[in-house]
Amino acid sequence: MAVCGALVRSGRLSRPICGRTLSLIGSRPASVKRMASALSYVPETAPSDFGETTKMNLFQSINSAMDVALATDPTAVIFGEDVAFGGVFRCTVGLADKYGKDRVFNTPLCEQGIAGFGIGMAVMGATAIAEIQFADYIYPAFDQIVNEAAKYRYRSGNLFDCGRLTMRAPCGAVGHGALYHSQSPEAFFAHVPGIKVVIPRGPIQAKGLLLACIKDDNPCIFLEPKILYRAAVEHVPVGDFTLPLTSAEVVVEGKDVTMVAWGTQVQVLREVCNMAQEKLGVSCELIDLRTIMPWDSETVIKSVNKTGRLLVAHEAPLTGGFAAEIASTVQGECFLHLEAPVERVCGYDTPFPHIFEPFYMPDKWRCFEAVKKLINY
Amino acid sequence: MQTILSTSMAGARRMLWAVGKSLQEAVSVKESSTHLSFMQTSSGFTKRLGSTYTNAASFADDRPQFPGTGSKVRFTEKLDFLLPDTSPAIPVYRVIDRQGEVLDPTQKPELPEDVILDMYRKMVLLNTFDAIMLNVQRQGRISFYMTNYGEEAAHMGSAAALDPADVIFGQYREAGVFLWRGFTLDDMMNQCFSTHQDVHKGRMVPINYGSRDINFVTMSSPLATQIPQAAGAAYAMRMSGKPLCVTCYFGDGASSEGDAHAGFNFAATLDCPLLFFCRNNGYAISTPTSEQYRGDGIASRAAGYGISTIRVDGNDVFAVYNATKAAREICIKESKPVLIEAMTYRIGDHSTSDDSTTYRTSEEVHQFQQDSPITRLNTYLVKNGLWDPDKETTYREEAKSKVLEAFHGAKDRKKPPISDLMTDVYDRMPAHLERQAASMRRHVNIYSEQYPVQDFLEEDKAV
């Protein structure tokens, strides 16, 4: 006990382990691959008419969007868990200092409260920007989103609405997130008439689409691929600009295969485009859907009518995932143009695993195989 | 009548905002002369605990130094559990007794006689409306109805104490509040019959009223969802700088929902000028309060959130009025929530889909019918020479004929144009809905005999 006492008083029991102990654990084995470094983000260039740009990663571009929103709209507020100090992903850094604690504030730990509170603010005409810490934790808010936010305008005959509400949440695989820090819940919300669901593929897109959501007069859910927060860096316009909602973008033009994705998966399919060209001589047209709901079916249909082949890929599980909706629409609208059945490369119908993530993901090899299947049908 | 929520379109929705008003702006609210004692939570807890632990007393001081408690907490060496029934049950504030006698003259509200009579008449009108609409539903003319029997005083007393510009969120059993604020019988009938004159364009089941003109947000079926919304609305109200509050009605059952907990906690931590009004009527459909909670009602929970509270006799319109008026002042002056728990009784069935004889005795119901809010106020009025049986008969006839007139107008009125099925999902109709609308139109045109097309307003007649 005396020894214990000495250790306690010197603070040794609460210090991190010393160097001698550390050397017994050994250094990082070469076999440990850091999944995040496997992602290579290809930076894009902003249209020149959006003005001066500066280098920003994804969380900085989102911060910039919210900075613009609060600067230009005196009713705009940001709230959620831990947003005041800057947020667990640094998306709100500096905003509480700049705009005050009445406009950027923490809420108690309660997603249903965050959603309900946001709806109430929006009903009164204030621009409410709510943060849900992880999309995996959005489900307590599901009732408020589905039964209230989505239906506010319709049920009241346009007497009331909560169009000023935007809810943001980090989504998607991060390499080690497992069941509860990796989910992509877009399909749940796509099934609810009355809300918009938007997912950006990079910093420029994120800022423009987020500002569009904030200004849009419908409740929006903005899902941010968390793995891109630091990994995606490009020169983002510093000013106020928006990108259109319900407008899919052809990111790579091609003529043989149409590929549709959103968020991080767009980056994965960029690589698949290159692989298909190099190894198969196949020209792929890559479309970023951007808005999941209401989605721009016209752009996709036009592309598939041209190519005759469609691949849709997403991290969310296969069954009931949004690829199913796209595939179903395409087979109805492009039936006679199709050269092969629609391919969907998705997460398996399991909860998002921890150690098995490399096998679970719709990675470039699985997508490449799907392209081969489409070509060889 | 000043309205926060103006009726004009587009920019009107943002009319609430008075830009740049400071939270500290002095607000003058007329002092109430009644001396109600609210169970005020002590200041050590109501003060916002800062996000940084600022009480930097040294550890040499033998006091608890945890960020999780306020500065008033002390150590104890006694292994004593705080039993839930150690403190007495929160008392029920009342002004008049069951015989209509004012017990403490200082508590009699300063209400002009014509206002008190107006309260009574509106209670009777509501009661009449309920009775007729119950029958209308039984006849199959409307799909569903919910009566307000037994809660008329809770409605009128609270509504009369609010400013018309205060925004209200409700549950579903607050029709009296609508009537008080000027919602017409035609408005109610149009909503119940889903006619083309229903402001909601026929989209909701009966009794889900809402009105921009009277600042009462459209009600919805899911229980308690309005509670955290009311907190957000109150926050926005505070930000606007207007000396107004938000009032949120809900029942004893709804207060068990997670949304109620969320709403209480958010309102308290974010300093929202929100008046929580809980109608504790003893039942949530068939579930009595003994199966809904174990503690001392809903008022006892307030202290846990750092919220001031009062329990009132919900059948005593004066008590409800006094409590609401005083609570409102606290909300606005101190920018904090207050909870009123109005104890009352649900005399009617939960709804027309319910038969309460299957879970409670008719003796119990009869007892409360005899001491209903209407009877209580009637006794008071008659005792004070303001009312008599002749006036009663005359007014009841008048109420009945007014309701029937509105009924006859609404019952055969055309429903909204069929195209209203597809609009207002978003602010503008998206392409996919346009396609679906066209598809529906084509189908209905081909199969028009199979659909009740003649009941709906023709498209070109739609405004």
C-alpha cells in the first residue's frame, strides 16, 4: 500500500505509459494498412465566376459555408452536440466566437430534441442549421424528420412549413468506424416525401450544395462523407455561391458504361474509370447524383440511353439501397436501350463491420468486376 | 389584432424577425396582482452552468468539486436515499371551490364581467359543438371526432391569459383555445369535413386544426412531437426580441414520450420563454395515470429540469387564468420555461374510436360530470347574478343553431380539387411529382366512374 501511495502522490498512476513500457509493445507492423490513406482524392477546379478561391479541406469548406450563412442571414443559427467549441470534426471552429453563443450553441445530448427544436425554429422563420454528430445517431430524430419536418407544409395546406431547416451529419466509411460510425442512411430518408437529401463529393461541392440547402425552402438533410473531411483538399471559392439541387453532374464523360454514385464513392469510381480505360479500353461516364431526393433522373436516363449499361455503387447495404430506386427507374425508362442488366455494387446486407471493412466495401475491384460483367454480358 | 405570423406569402414567414435585438433588451410586462407561488427552482440550479467549470474553489476546501452539480451542494456521511414521497405532493391551486365560492378574494382575477361571460358562452359553445359533431360522426358523415368534455376551463382560462400574438403549439384536445382566439365554427366544420374551404386543403383527419391568423400551429397526430418544436419556436421568439412567449399544450400520456423529456431539457438549458401547459385529464385512451407514471404527476418532474412549476385545478377557469397569466410573465421577463400542470378529467371517450365504458365505471364519469368546469362556472355566475336558467336555455339554443348552421354549410360543400393531392409536398412541385400527377389525372379520367370525382371541386373552379 505504501508503494501505491507513493505512486498516487507522484501522479505516476495517471500518467501515460513511459518509454520503457512502450518499447516492449514494439513499433507499428508493416502489415497494418491505414485504410484512410488508400483513398486518393482528385481535387477539382471551381468555376472561375465563383471568384477568389483558397485551399480548403472538406470540413473547412463546410465551415466556410456556415460562416457565409451566418454572415448574410441574421436569423441563421447553428446548434447540436459540441458545436460551440468547434465540433468533433472541426466543422464549426471559430463560429461561436465570431457570431456569439446565442447563434452557435450546444444542445443537450438528444437527437430527437435537436430535430424538434430545429423544426420549431424553422417554423418561426429562422434559418436553423442543426448538426447530428454522426449519421449513425440520427435515428432518434427519425420521427421528427419523417412525421413532422417532411409533412409540415403538406399537412397544413402550405400554412406552415419548416423549410428553413437544414440538418447536417457526417456519414460513410472511415476505415475503422464499424457499425456506428460508418453508416450511410440516405435510403431511409429518400423514402420520405417532403425532405431533400444531399451528399457532396468534395469541398467545392460541399460548400455550394450546403449553401443551397440552407437557402432552400424545404427541410434538407446534408450528409457529409467524414473520410473526406481532411483527405479532400482543393481550392474553394471564399464567397457566397450555390450549386443546384436535384441536378446530377457528369463528372467524367464517356460512351460505353454509365456509372452513378455519390459522396466518397465518386472518387472510387473515378479510379475505376481509369482502370476500365487502361485495362479494357472501355470509356465510362461517371455521374455524381449529388441530390438523392428528389433525384435528377433525367441526366441518368439520358446517359444510359447513350451507353446502354449502368453501374450504381454505394456503401449502404444492397437491399433497399438507393441503387434499387435508380435501377428500377432506369429499367422502366431505358428498357430498349439496355445492353445488360443494371449492376449494383453495394455494401453487403450486414451491419457495417469493424475488422472486415476491406471486404465489405464496394471498392474499386468489385466495381471493376461489375464493369467487366456489363461489357461481357 | 397583432399577429406575429402574418397571412401574406413568401417573405411573410420571416415577419417574426426583428433583426439584431439583444437578449438583454428590457421587456415591460404588466405585473399580475395575484400572488401565486410557483415552485421556483433555486437560483443555483436555474443559472446556466457554463460550458467551462468556473467555480474554481481549491480542493483544500472540503466541498464537492464536481462540474455536474451546482455550487450549493454539500457532502453527507448519511447513507440516506431521497425517497420519492418524502416531500408532500405538489398542491393544487384553486380560486373557486366546487360550490362556486371564491375562497380567497385576493385571488379573484381582475376580469371584466363580460369577459367571464364570454368564457362561459364559449365553453358552452364548445360543448354544443362537441355533442353535435359526435353525432355527425356516428352518422358516418365525418370519419372521426374527439370531444373536449371536461377540459373547457383548461382551454378558456389559459387562452384568455395569453396575448393573441403568443404562438401556440397543441396536441389535439385544445379546440376551446381555438374558439377563444376567434377560430370560427365554419373553420372547424370545414376542417372536419375536409372541404375545399379547409385551410389545410383537406389533408388531415378531423379536429387537427391550425391557423396562421390566430397563431396556432397546425396540430399533428404523433404525440408530444410539438414539445421540442415549441422550445425551438420559443428560442426564435427570444431571438426576435419580442416580449411574447410560446405556449405548448400536451396531455399526461404525451408527457411520457421522449420528445417531452427533450422539450423540457432544451427549453431549460437554452433559456426559452416557453409555457408548458400539461392537461392531466387522468387517461391516455384507456391507460390511467397510475399506469402512466409513478411519481407525483408531471409537475414534480419540473424541478429535475430546473423548471418552475405550478399545479392548478384545471376545472377552475379562474385558477387556470391566474396561473397562466403569472407563468407567462415569468417566461417573458426571465426568458425561461414554466410548467403548468392543469389537473382535470376527460369526461368523454378518447375519441369516436373509443368506448371508455370498457375501462372505467360510469359512476366515476358521472361524478366528474356533476363537477364539470361548465357546471362550476355556471354555479359561480348564477350565484353572482350574472347568469340564470333562462339565459342558459336561450344561449344553448343559440349555440345549437349556430353549430347546425355551420354544419349545414359544410356537410355538402365540395372537397378540394383532386390536384391538391400532389401539391405542397415541397415548396415547388418537383419533376417526379409532376409526372405522377399527370399519370393520376389520366387514370382518373379513364376510370372516373370508379372514383368519387363529383364530390371534389372541379379544377378550373379552384382558386
